[in-house]
Amino acid sequence: MRRRDAIALISGAATWPLVVGAQPAPGLPRIGLLWALARPSRVVDAFRSALADLGYVDGRTAALESRFSGDRYDRLPALAAELVRLDVHVLVAAPAPALIAAKEASGTIPIVMIGVADPVGQGLVASLARPGGNVTGLSFTVGTETFGKSLELLKETVPGLRRVAVLVNPANPAQALVRQDLAVAAEWLGLQLYAVEASGPEDFEGAFAAMAREGAGAVVIVGDPAFEAHNPRLADLGIRYGLASMHQLRHRVEAGGLMSYGPDIVDLWHRAAPFVDKLLKGAKPSDLPIQQPTTFELVVNLKTAKALALTIPPALLARADAVIE
């Protein structure tokens, strides 16, 4: 069985301020980072490291201006405008709400997106091969089959599973398309999908109670910045209401969720650095094809499975990249 050491995606280090950095040093390439979360994490460290490998060392050979919205979407437009006023040469934005804010703030500064689900379906780029405009970068999924695999894994794990809930944030425009992909995949697998909306933690209890009333046996919790600080609570609610939870990123399983299946997000952030390099050297974003994930991870939490009285099939465990015991 392949077991990789569990690493937390969201760092437990001391909280960083929402605005990082002072005035950019004159003459250095200026890279703006706009992220819809409260603080940097290991993925940002991975991005900085990948930039350094290409010769862009923050404070020495480049200036990295970082802005974090604190999981509040309403802060993103002002933060994006601030980065534009700093005259950054390239903007890096993640996830979709940050990309939308960056795109609205400037139609000329090259933008590298990271981990945005279905950018073509959201109208953010013209196509994957020829994105057009000022946006390029990396998408989060490779299409409906990504979500189909998540539902397939739940069906393999939960005996007699027929009805699956999906928890989404209606304020995140990307999640409407995720719901559509899940609905298509559910139909393929003979599952009924039941969508429940939650804008924030005040809605969680009622959402899970509604799932239970509707007879759901499992829940897909679609990742969202507004949910990020509450991963342990979401995991606990899943256990309390007897719902096997599926996530897209491993750190949510480390917080107590049952399973995750999705891209290696650290790999995506590593792969964003070459985009920045090419753009700083004069490439046009419209000519750089959107790249899709190439590495996917399956992570299983056996402690949570035990709490749910579920036995994870041996064949599924054998395929797992990490098992939390």
C-alpha cells in the first residue's frame, strides 16, 4: 500500500496579516498574489520556492506583493485594485473568486490562475488551448470524470448508497458548474443528488440536518474559502449526522473528513511558477494553453470510517495515496 506522510495544506503557523509586503523595490519584477483565504499556507511556500528555483527570490531578484482576503469575497475587488495600483507585472489569483476580481481589475496585466474549476464554462477564458485575453494558468479539474470518480469512491464505500448530498456556497460562481458536473456523474452511477447551500458557518447545522432528513447517505463538500477555517466542524457534523464525506483536498481529510479525491494542489502551485517566468519574459497569456492537473490523490481517514461504522474496502485502501489511522 502506498502511504505518503500526511502534510497539512493549511499551515498551523502564526497568523499572517491580510496585507503582506511594503512598497515594491524599484527595478525588480513585481508579482502580485491575490488569494481568497486569510493567510499564506504551504502552497504559497511551494510557489515561492518554485519561483526561487527560476531565479525570482522575493526581496532580492523579485518583489512578491501578497494580498489575502480573509475568506471574504467582498474584500477581493479592493485588494485586486491595490495590486493593480502597485503596477505589478504579473497577477497570480486563486481560486475562482480571486481570479474574477483580478480580471475585473485589469484587462491588460497578465494573470495566472491556479486551481480554478472549469474556467471555460465560467467564461473566464475562451478555450484551454487558446485562452485569449489576459488569463492563463492551471485549472482544478479535468472535467466531469473527476467528480465521477469521487462519487464512484463513495458508492464503493457506503453499502447501498442511493442518495448523495452536495454542500455548496451559492456566493461562489464556480460551484454552480461543479454541481452540474456532479449531477451528470451521479446520473451515470445511478445516484440521486441533493444540493444544499451554505454561505457560512451559521448555515452548517441546518444544512446537515436537511441532508439527514432527505435520506442522504453521503455528502460531497465542495471546497470553498468560506468553509476553509471550519473543516474540523464540517467533519464533525458529517460524523454526527452519519454522512460519509467526500472532499477534493487531503488537508480536509486530515481535519476529520472521510475521504478526498482531487488534484495535488501543491503540485499545481509549483507548476504556476513557470507561467510567471514566461510572462515576465514577454510571452502573451493568450498564447499559453491552460494546463490541467496531472497528479491526483486519494486519501482515507480510517478513524472517521470507524466513527461512521464503515469498513473501507481493501481494494480501495490499496489504491490510497495516504491513509490516516
